[in-house]
Amino acid sequence: MPGLICPISAETIDKRASRLCATLTALLLVGYAVTGAWPILIAVVVDYSLRVLTPYRAPLSILSGWLVRLTGFAPKRMNKGRRSSGGGSVTSWL
């Protein structure tokens, strides 16, 4: 179908490291919610800013990749493009 925008990318990422990074971010945010320690929030904001605004890898991404390699798991490559969920598909019709 011509005219459709395909979210597939030629780049790949390690699925295991990506999920671990998301888990670490969630744990940091829970830690901030529980303790109210602002340095935790600053760390998450800096990590996110580096991820979004620069071509460099974010600190949590580097840590996640290192932890996955340390455990001995082989990288599980996946496409870097966005994923469409069923809900996203439904809302795109509106």
C-alpha cells in the first residue's frame, strides 16, 4: 500500500538489554516515589535527555548491555523501529 509510513528500521538493538534498561528505569522511578530523593529523579532525567537529544548511548543503556553480557546471555537482536500494538492500530483509524 503506497503512502503508508513503515516504522521498520534497518538498525537493530538487543531486546534483552532494552528490557533490562526499562526495568532499571522503572525501579529508579519507584525508588524516587518511595524516598522522594531528588538525585534519583535527576539521574533519570539526565539518562532520558542523553537518550533522546544526543547520538550517544545513555548510561542506563550502557549498564544494561554490560549486565546482560555479564550474565552470559547471547544478544537477542530486534528491529529498532517502533512497535504498533493493537490499541495503537485502533486509535490510528480515528
